[in-house]
Amino acid sequence: MHSARKFKVDVYKRDNDYSLQLNRWILKPIGVWPESPTSSIIEKILSKISRIICHSLIALTVIPSILYILFEEKDIRLKLKVVGPISHWLMGGINYCSLLYQKKQIRKSIVHMETDWRMAKRENDREVMLKNAKVGRVIAGVCALIMQGGVLLYNMARGTSKILMVIGNETVEIGRLPCPSFNKIVDTRFSPIYEVVFTVQCLSGIVVNSITVGACGLAAVFTMHACGQLTVVMSRLEKLVEEEHDITVQKKLANLVERHLRALRFLSRMEIIMRQICLVELVGCTFNLCMLGYCTILEWHEETTNTLITYFIIFTSMMFNIFIFCYIGELVTEQCKKVGEAAYMTNWYQLSHKTVFDLILVLIRSSIVIKITAGKIFHMSIATFGDVIKTSMVYLNMLRTLTM
């Protein structure tokens, strides 16, 4: 008996770990993954050190770059060209602060998921949850591969493409940085300062991408888990009328309503976690897609093929990133509506009048859908994704008209 109970505990913990594993791998090294009550003092200290290092790396990239734009570079076109990479780092810094601020809410969501896995007694429920967990893992993995790969290629392209510069009476070949640096503080034109700053910016880029990938992965995994719970609710709604005894139907309906409300509370907490991140991504990706198009037009005349390919990869990765956030918002809204549709499509006319009145409450609650928003302003949906693309192209045309 004891071994059977231990096996069940191991199964639900293994399933919960399977759904969250990739997110933990991404977020733990940057100090965002919430500590459990059983975490040791050493683990908590290491987490704080990770956060200090990550904040420092982002600041060491963003601050010198802003000073470069304000006080060193005079050409407006070159200023605009370097604004794009800096905004990506700045977005990462803001999202990092948002994730750290929401650590308690993330921890509550993780505990909520663990409880849901423990409550999955039926094999069919567990299979549905595992299927959705697999989709969440795939989205998180693909997002990590595309985002990290795109920026890594950009950093490599910048580091390997040299430019000629006249210093005094000599023409020297110097390397380029992913983000420009204010040379009046540290002169990055000469070795080994260039190599040190380049390494710091590459590490900073990994941190920033881990933040974006981690936020996107959390949103995907949380959403797919909630969708799994709502799918379980819908499957039980379909079997509600199969019971002959009214008391059994009432108990099943009560359990169904409790599970439905748990899933909705989980989604509401996820919306709180993601609303600021979605706003930053929505505004930032609109701006960055515009700037990437502008930089591509400039580089097209210079005929630097490796840079053009890199810009295309980054453009694709950013489009994929904002598409995932919008798709998740669309999925949440549609899945909430489907519960009401499933309740209506049951053979409710075969139930007792009292049970039908109770079922009406499920229909009413399902009509009030939960929406994933960007700062409580924009609803994240496929239509919003289309608006992002159109807006970025409009800004690109305006920018090209004014500066070219």
C-alpha cells in the first residue's frame, strides 16, 4: 500500500517537472525561478548573486550605448541604426524587473500546477494534461532556439565584420560591437579593451534573451496547462448526462464547477504576471521590427551579405516572439468560450430542472472570458499581431521618407 502511494506521488511530481523543466533551466541561472520553502541558504545567496550579475551585465551594455548616442555619434542615420539593438537590451531589462517583481505570483502558479497534477486521478485526464504540457514544452524550446540563435548570429556577425577608421595619421582596422560603447569612458577601439567589452556584451545578450525566452516559455506552459484543465472540464460536461441518479449528477457538477473556477483563477494570475511583459513586447517589437527594416535598407546599399542574413534571422525571431504572445492570448479567449459551448451542446434537456439551473451558471461564467492583455490596454490576439506588423511598416515608411 505504501509503495503504491509513493508511486502515485512520484508520477504526479514527474509530470509536473516535465511541464516546467525547460522554464526552470532557463530562468534559474538568471535568478528568476522562485525558490521553494525548502531551498537552502546557499541556494538563496546564489540566486541573489545571479540577479546582481545579470543587472550589472545589462547596465554595462545599455548605459555606455545611450551615452554614445547622446554625446558621441553625430550622424542621425547612424544613431537610428544603433537604437534598435539598445532597445532590445532595454526591453530585456524592464522584463527582468517585471519577472522579479512577480516572483511570488509565479511561485503560486507553480504550486497551483502541482496541485492540479496531484488531483489528476483519472488516466484520461492525465493524458490530456500531458498532451498540453508537451505542446508548451515545444513552444518554449523553439522560442529558445530561435531567439538565442538569432542574437548569437548577430553578435558573431558584428564581431567578425571589421571597419576601417582613421586614428591620427594611421588607418586601422577595428572590430564592431553588438551595441556601440561611449569611447570617452573606455576606448574600445584597441585591444584588449575591445575583446573584454565584446565578451561582456555577448554575455549580456545571452541574459537578455534568456529573460525574453523565459517569459515566453512561462506564458506558453501556463496557458497550455490551463487549456488542459479546461479540456478536462469539457470532457466531463459531455459525460454529465450519463448518470442516472440526480445526487451523483449534482456531485459531479459541483466538482466540475470547482475545477472550472480553479482554471480561471490560474489564468487570472497568469494575466497579472504577463500584462506588463506583454506591453513591453508589443511596443518594443513594433519599434524593433521597424528599425530592423530600416537597418536592412541601409545595409542593402553597403552589400554586406552576412549582416543582411543576420537581420533577417532576428526579424524572424522577433516576429515569432510577438506571434507567440498574441497566439497565447487568442487561445486563452477561445478556450474559455468553448466551455460554455460544451455546456450548451450537452443533452441538458435530459437533466432535472434544478441541475439545468445550476448548469446555466456555468454558461454565464463562461461568457465572461479572461483576456491576456498588454498593460490592460491591448488584447493579445491574432488581430493584434497583424496590427503590430502593419504599424511597424507604417513607421518604417515614415522613417525612410524623413531620413533617406
